[in-house]
Amino acid sequence: MCRTDLHVRDGWFAPAVPTELPITLGHENAGWVQDVGSAVENVAVGDAPRSSPSTATRTR
């Protein structure tokens, strides 16, 4: 978590970035896909996705 993530959490960028939880923030994301739902077609278990610094993605 970095300062920008805290600003997003606190609503500084509310018009551009949603703050409803759960949400994955930031530009320091790392990891591997552990599981996918039955409707997922473009990501597989073991993939190492990345996000750009301007991306916020919703997760469940």
C-alpha cells in the first residue's frame, strides 16, 4: 500500500476511482491467479496478471 492508495481510500479521487470494497488498488500489485469462476474465459489458474498504474480493478 502506498500513499496514493490511501488517498483513493479516503475519496480524494472519487470521481475517477470507485471506493466501494473490495477493490484492488495501486501500481504495486503482484501475484498469481489461484482460482477462476466458470464464466471466466481470459484468465487461467497460474497466470501472473499485471495492472497499469492507472487501473483499479474490482475483485470478489
